[in-house]
Amino acid sequence: MDNYALAEIFDRIGSLLEIKGEVVYKYLAYRKAADSLRNLGQDVNQIAKEGRLTEIPAVGKAIAEKIDELLKTGRLEFLEKLEAEIPPSLVELLEVPDVGPRKALMLYKQAGITNMQELEAAVREGKLDGLPGIGAKTEQRILAGIEAVKRRSRRMTLDTARGHAARWVAWLREQPGVIHAEAAGSLRRWKTTVGDLDLVAAAADPDAIMEAFTTHSDVRQVLGAGPNKSSVELKNGLNIQLWIQPPENWGSLLQFVTGSKDHNVRVRELAQKKKLSLSERGFLHEDGSEEACATEEEVYAALGLEWMPPELREDRGEVAAAKAKKLPALVRVEERLAELHTHTTWSDGAATMEEMVTAAVDRGLRVYAVTDHSAGLGVTNGLTPERLEQQRQEMDALQKKLGDRIVILQGSEVEIHADGHLEFSNEVLAGLDIAIASLHMGLRQPREQVTERLINAIRNPHIDIIGHLSGRLLPNREGADLDMEAVLQAALESGVCLEINASPYRLDLDEVYARRAAEMGILLSINTDAHRPVELDLALYGYSVARRAWVRPEQVINTWEPDRLLEWLRSRGK
């Protein structure tokens, strides 16, 4: 059992405890442990062998014992008892907007509903009439939410997919005869979510590798097996395709399997014009001779194209740009100088201000903004104007301690309330170094209403950045239904900066509107929304969105030199 399987179990325990009505700290403890396991960067099995489970962040003695039980037996008595009390299928109801833990439990106890199918049938048959908190409008929202869930495929967030892929790529590289091994497909293109995993390898003799792959202990069933491609379903439900070609065909294989399908169609059209056929094996000439390509550069060069970063390969103009030698110089995470959206123990963060800022210094950042939540969101320990003053004192002392190693900015993530007002007054906002306004509540309001709320915040002269624009949570919660053209136009007119939130559970703005914003001349800010030091490393996910959106470094304020960034903030009245 790996880190991700354990994380899923603890997430499930957290959800079941929440439905049961346990106190908040109990179910949050399991979710925090799940989060730590996903971001651990080490194999939990090895840590367990060394007796260091309690050294994992958010893992105390009780949870460590449960991890140990799962690793040794594959079962957890605590979970089994919990599932005997609360049907585990109730958890899927939490995916439906307007169905929270209390409502899920009520539906189970009063209507016998245990899963989403039963919920949909009950709504359509009018069986929920008269239940507490269930009216006609609620029923309509529940049905709309169920339809939204149906539209989703079984896809993983990028960090989850990368974790699975890293493990299997490492396994491949250990196999005798393997020269190259990489993850390809949508993961290599950094698509927002990932379905199946596509792995590619180069080896002279693939037979033994394919045999080891299809008979691996983690495989539940073989979906297809061949000398150069095999597909399996793992015991955890994940599907993996493995492609193998000789080393001389490595470039062709990597290009082909990376995709996208539409990009490959466009590339093959160019090949056909040259009377060539392109596949994972390379080029096939009309006379039947083959032309192998050991690198991707060779594939594209043969067609008169520049090499294209995988993030661009979606048939959105990249082939024409590559042919004209006009591909953009995409922003890179290595160019990050500033982090402008983070949280500390002053609100709901898991680390102190000094711990977070020190971690930023260690990562070479030169500007760091502490933007704890305002109190109105209902976040434990949210900031009030009085606590902002107290926080400023601590910040000034820390700035003095660190000197010119980094510039610390005091900010806040200010809630845009359901009625449109901002949590802090203009006077308080003007006293901050940086102000972020975000939607967290009222996401299901009608389009006109939620759009107006957001535009009102954009037009406030004291707001510098709009955080995670739509409020979506991947892979389960859709964002607000916004009139995006109106929002973007307001941002352009006001000069406000729009955030690409780098959390793999948000990635909001999405790539489509990030590209539209950049083309309009709207500034972007890529931030981690970090609540603990390790989350500062999530920046690469946000930069992947920007790269998929064709964004250049100068369009991202986090890449600016500190003097330029601070001057921009001052120009906005700070």
C-alpha cells in the first residue's frame, strides 16, 4: 500500500466522521494526515520500517498506529466499524453541491438514501418533499449538481497523477535493458486533470519488461497485451498503458504518446504533404523504408518545425507558430521571485509566519506576502483590523531579523460576501501592502449576481489581485457560473491582477481564460495559496497552467524584480 492509497483511506475516514457529526478537529485530523501523505515525497513503507511514522507532519501516535495496521494487514478495524455505522457510499453525496454532511446524514436517516442514484430517483419522484431544508429550489440545485457530477470522468489531480507516475517510472528505470522511461500523455502536457497514465520506455528487448509489467503484483487485470504496448488495470482502479520501442525510435514514441490527439493529427497532415507516414515508430516513406527518430527534435525538424513544449501541444496554433519560428518564450517556474498568496497560523495556516517566510528564503524568493483570511469567511482565527495591527508588529520584528534577504508584505485574502460587500473597509484595505479578494461562498448564485459581486471587487481601487477566480475545487466542485468576458473587461479597465492559483485542487484561472487575459493585456499572478512550507513547492502547477496559456514571463508579476513589483503595488494606492 503506497502513500496515495493511504491518503484516500484517511480522506474517506474524514468524510465519514464529518457525516457522522464528529467534532471538527477529529475529521480534520485525518484529512490533514491524508494531505501530508500525498505531499510526503518519501515512501511511507520505508518510514514505517524505520519507526518514524510520527515524524510525518500531522501524524500523531493514533494515526501512526492506523497506518501501521494498514501496511501490515491491508485492513483497518476502525474504518470497518465506521462503515458499519455510516454507509460508505454516503461519501459520494458530498460531491453534489447543496448536499453537505448534515444533509447527507439527514437524507440517510429520514429517507433511506445511501448513494447518488437513490438521491436522484428520490428527487425526481418527489420523495423529498417535506424533509427539513428541502424545497423546490433546493431540489433543482441538487439535480443540477448530480448532472454536473455525471459529466465528470474519473480523473486525478495533477499532483496525484504525478505521484503515481513517478513510482512507475522509477520501477521501469530499474528494469534490465531499459534505457529511457518517462510519463507521457496528458500528464506530460500538464493537463489540469489526468485520467489514465501513459508510460513510455526505450529498450532493445521489450518482452521481459512487458512480462514484468503485466504480472506486477499491483495489477488487477490485463486489459491488453502486445510486444510494444500493454494496458492494465491496477488494484487501486488506475489504468496504465505502457509503450516500448527500441532506443532509436525513442523520439517518435515520446512525441506520439505525448499527444494531444488533435496536435498529432495536425503534425501528421504535414507529414502526409511530404509523402510520409508518422507513427510511434517514426516516419514511413512511400517506398516502405523507415526513418527512425531518436529525439523529439528530430521528429519536428523533419517537418520543418521547431520543437514545441509539451504544454502547447493542444492544436491551438502551436504548429503554425512553430513553422513560422514564432513560438513564445514561455514563463518558467525558475523565474519566480515573489509569492503573493499564503497563509499562516494567524488564520488557518499550519505554520507560523517565521516558518513560512524562512521557507520562502530557502527557496530563493525575494518578496513574500502573508495574506491570511479575513474573519468574515468563518475561518478559525480569521483576521480583524485589530489583529492585523498585532500581526504587523510580529512582521516588522521578523523583517528586521531577516534584513534584506527578503521583503515581507502584509496582506489579506478578503472575502467577497454573498451580498457583494468586502470584509474590510476601504480604510483597512488601504493600510495593507497587498490585498487579494476571493470568492469562497455563494458560488451557486445566478450568473448575473455572482458576476456582479466579482466585478464590484475588481473595481475597488484597493484590491490588487483577484484570487482563484471561479472558486472551483478539482476534481469535484465546479466553479461559479461567471460572465467571463465581462469579468475580464472589468479587470482590464481597473488594472487589477488575476491570479492563477497553483494549488492542484484549484488551478484557477484555467488555461483558456488565462490565455485570453494575457492576450488582452491583463496582468497575472501565480501563487501557491500555501498553508504550510512544503506547499510553496506547488508553484510548478500554476506555472504549468500559464505555459499552457502561452504566457510570457513579463506578463506574470511574480517574475518582476522587487523594485518593479513594489512600485506597481504603490501605484495602486498602497
